Amino acid sequence: MNNKFSFIYFLPIVLLFGGCKKFQRNCIDAHIIVREKVKGLPVANAMVIIKKGAPSSFTGNLPVDTVYTDNNGFAHYELKQREEGYMYYAFAYHDDFIPEYTPYGLNALEHQNVIMEYYQKGYVKLHVKNVNPFGVGDQFHIAGNCGSWNFIGATIDTTILFCDYGINNSFFSYIEYRSGGKSTKNNIDYDVPFKFTPIPHDTITIDVNY
């Protein structure tokens, strides 16, 4: 039996025989599925961090536990006694996926299915160069979902590894990707757009001149 069908039959069994009883007050029984957002493929070995926080915060800032997904993207979290005065939330992390900072709430007094979806990261090398310098105060800023970069100087000529998922996850559907940075010279701001068509299974280099 392949993984796809074994996962389909496995999940209902877990739901029926979970250890957290509905009559137990403040009990959390969460069946968590982490998957890729576009094609719905399971994400194995994702780290799911459970945090608690005040109900008014709508997020958790105090880590309380960590579980990991299996090959089917499944993880189970059970808490016999939820601490009064706190809400509990789940966050998932994986090096190959862009973090989603919106928490997933975990409810008490019920079995709960939590589906967590994330965009896979896409990479491209950007060759950033100041081709029309004004002076040592020239600035260039660029940001993506995996970080941001700031350059100051008249002789900038460097390559960075840029990460994003783009509109409609275009890094992986291989359509044209558009983004850009911002340059400041002589106290005047300029938009610096760039675009490219990703090549499957390759990290290409794009010139970004400003």
C-alpha cells in the first residue's frame, strides 16, 4: 500500500482512538497535518511548536512543547490539562518552506484536526551592482519572504541568494516572476524592478543594476 492511501486510512483510526477524552476539562487533542500550499503534498519532518499566550493576544509567546511530522506530514499533540488563563497555538517550521507567522489555535474539550499549509521556498541569485553612483551615501534596499538586504556605498557589486514564493507561487509554476528594490541617491528614491522566468531545478543569476 502506498503512502497516500495508508495516510488516508490511518487518520480516521487515530481520530477514533485518541487518548484525550471529551469529558476531560481543558484537554487538548490536536491532529496536525502540515502540507505544501499549492499541490497539497505532505511536509515531512516539519517542527511544530506549541505555544501559549493570553487570550487577548491572539497568539502565543511562551513555548510549551514541540512535535515533528512524519512522512505523511502528520503530527499529534495531546495536553491532558490546559493551564487556566491561556490559549494554545501551533506554529510549523521547515527549512524548505516560508514561515507563516499566523498562529493556528488549538481548542480545548474536543478532538481537533489542524491543517497547516505553507509555500515552498524558491531561490534565485541576484547580482546587485551600483552602475550609476552618485556618492558614498548611495543606498539600495531589497526584501523577500526569507530576508532583507541594505547596501550603502558607491561601489556596491555583490551577489545575494534571494528567496521568495512570488505571486501564485510562481517560482514553481515557472511563469514570469516580478519583484524589485528601492534605490536612494542624492536624497531621491527610485524603484528598481526586476523580472525573470525561473528555470526548473536550477538557481539562475539575475542582474539588478541601480
